[in-house]
Amino acid sequence: MQKPPFKKVASYLIQGIVFMAIAWGISLWQSKNMLPEKSPAPGFKGPTLSGKMKHLTDASGKKVVLYFFAPWCTVCKFSSHNIVSIREALDPADVAIYAVALSYQSKKEVENFAKKHNLNVPVILGSTELLNAYRINAFPSVYLIDEAGKIRSRLVGYSTEAGIRLRLFFM
């Protein structure tokens, strides 16, 4: 005997809510050691792949997405296309997006990752100091910073394009 259609839909809805609650809990647990929301984002400067120096202050008055990745990170390979899509969809006058390479062996390794994944944002060669300042313990890690330079959201692991864009929208 089959379940009535409304019971089947209700079952799927409950399963979806449980899945989302578990995913949300895991995300909170993973980001527990990151910098707290509403705290000032640490200033930084670092060279890009093109040799220019980038400072966080270059994005003053804009929302900022800081995408911390490692070239060897499998999840980074899957999530980098979301950063590319966000850059293509949002006005650079409103949102600055930086990909920050950490835990890499050479500049060439970072260049290969950026080329293979078509990163269309400035790629900053990060340092141990930057890793420590932002308390990066896993890859990828994402910080969303508001126009006043305060951390508004932080994410660890795979982040969807929709999830990042939604958080930016409500900042």
C-alpha cells in the first residue's frame, strides 16, 4: 500500500529539514575557532600572482569575500567555481573578492591552480602570518566582511554560490 501523496511530501520535507539542521550544526562546529562575527577583520597585505601588492584597505567601503584555499585541497577544487560565478554576477564596485593561497609549495603551484580553475579574482600569495591572523585551520575557509571592515560571516568547507550570495545580500 502506497503512502498518500501528502504524507510522502511531508516525509521528504522532514528529511530535508533534518539534513539542513545537521549541515548547519557541522558548519557551526567547523567555524568555532575562526575569528568571531562582528569583530574587525585583520588588515593584511600580500603579493598577487601578477606581482601587485593587495591590501584589505584597497576594498574600503565595499563588501569583501576572502576565499582562503590550498592548491592541494580537493574541496577547494570543487568550490572555486562558486567564487568565479560570484565574481561574474556581482559588481566589483560593490564587492571585492580575493582568493588567498595558503599551504602551498611554490608560486607555480598556485598559478597552476588559478589557471586550471579560471580564477577571475586577484589571487594573493598568503603567508603564515595571514593564516594565523585569520585563524585558518581548514580549507577552504571564507570570510565575508562588511563595508565597515567587520566580519559578518565565516564558513569552512564547501560553500555554495547561493549561500555566499545570500549572506552578502543580507549584510
